[in-house]
Amino acid sequence: MSAPGEPSSSDHEPPHREHAAVSAGKAVVDGVRDAFVPAFKVVELVGDHVILFARAMSWLPRRPYRPNNYLEACEYIGFGSLAIVLLVGAFTGMVMSLQSVYAFRQFQLESFAGGTTGKALALELAPVLTALMMAGRAGAGIATELGTMRISEQIDALESMAVNPVQFLVLPRLVAGMLMAPILTLLFFVIGMTGAYFVAVVGEGVDHGQFVLHTRDILEPIDIIQGLIKSVAFGLLVILIGCFQGYHAHGGGRGVGLGTTRAVVYGSVIVLMSDYFLSQVLLRIIPPEGA
């Protein structure tokens, strides 16, 4: 027992207990904060891309226009990606048609292979696979080119000459991506349907008239329009990510390599993710017949 006039042990907590309680509370706060760090980084990354896009688009109606920059970007993104897009499109249509013929043949409905292949190509496969090819070819190339210009201080040299690098380097590529993506998607669809026709009619003996008739019945013009709308968005996203990763590259050659890798990975992932949300929106705005 404590002597009279002395404070009891219950009147004051020992200092080490108070310190332990404060440390435990701080640890909980730090843990919660660390758990949300990835989400904060994703939001910050999305915001940075939006800012770069807004800065580039703000230069669109302003001089100087530099049309040669747009033509060169269209040639690099469109013509440069043409061969791989046509090759992938041909074999995608061929394998889709082959699988459809064998799937429908057990119901004696193999003539529907053309319509189902056309529907899949127009709505999903043509815009998505074209965007993935653009991410692997044009997106990676743009990230490497701009990243090399950044680490070699060429972008800084443009600013010192009173040339806005966003207008000079980023804007033409964004516009070219939005213009070339639907053209490449349409070519993907055409070559894919050509391959599908040869596999089904010439290779598997499907009747030509039935193949064409069911293709006209199942495939609607609005399906192709929806695919082209998607392709515009995909082209913008892929090229924007490539420009961002190159424009903000740092750390020498290794940084350029990492930026190029991120441009391909991020571009491919965002295309597949945005495809779902765009499909939801377009199906609400332009529902299919009979829905």
C-alpha cells in the first residue's frame, strides 16, 4: 500500500504503456494508408494521362499546324502496322470460320459460320486485336522514340527553341492514332471475312449462296459501326499511353526500356478493360434488333 499523500499506481499510466498505445495506433494508420497506396497511384497515373491528353488537344486549333507531322505520324502508325494487322486478320477469320463450321456441322447449320464469324469480327475481334497489334508495334515504337529524345535532351532543346514539345510530338501521334485505328480495323474485318469465306466455302464445302445469305441476315451495318467507334477509342488510348511513357521517361537506357515495356503492357490491358465498358455503353445506346 502507498503511504498517505502519495499517488496510487492507478492514478498515472506507466510511460511505456502510453508509448505502446501510440505506436499501435500509428501502425494501424500506416497500414491502412499503405493498403490504399496502389489505388492512389492508379488514380494519379490516370490523372497524368488525362492532363497530357488535355494539353495536347488544347493545341489542336492553334498555330502552327505543321501538317507534315500529322502525315508522318499517320504513315508510321497506319502503314507501318498494316502488314501485321492484315496477317493477324486473315488467320483470325480463317480459324474462326473453321471452328464455326465444325461447331455448326453437328446441327447441319454450317452455313451460319459466315454470319457468326462476321459478327464476332465486326464487334470484338477486329477492333480489339487491331488495337493490340498497334500497342505492340506503334505504341512501343513511340515510347522508345520519345523516351530516347527525352534522355538525350532533345525535348529540352525543343523547349529552348520555343517549340512546344506536346504540340510538336504528342498531338500529331494522337490524331494519327484516332484516324488510323478505324481504317486498320476495317481492313482487318475485310481480310478476316475473306479468309473465313475461303476456309468455309472452298475448304469445307459450305454452299456459297447460303454462306452469303446468312452473313447478310446476321451481320448488320450497325455492328461494323460499333466496332469502328471502339477502334477510335482504342487507338487514342494505345497511342496516348505510348506517348506518356516516352515523354516522361527517365533513368537512361534502362528507363527507356521500362517505358517501352509499360507502354505495351498498359496499352494491352487498358484495351481489354475498356472494351467491356464500351460494349456496355454502346449496347445501351444502340441496342441490337429484337433486344
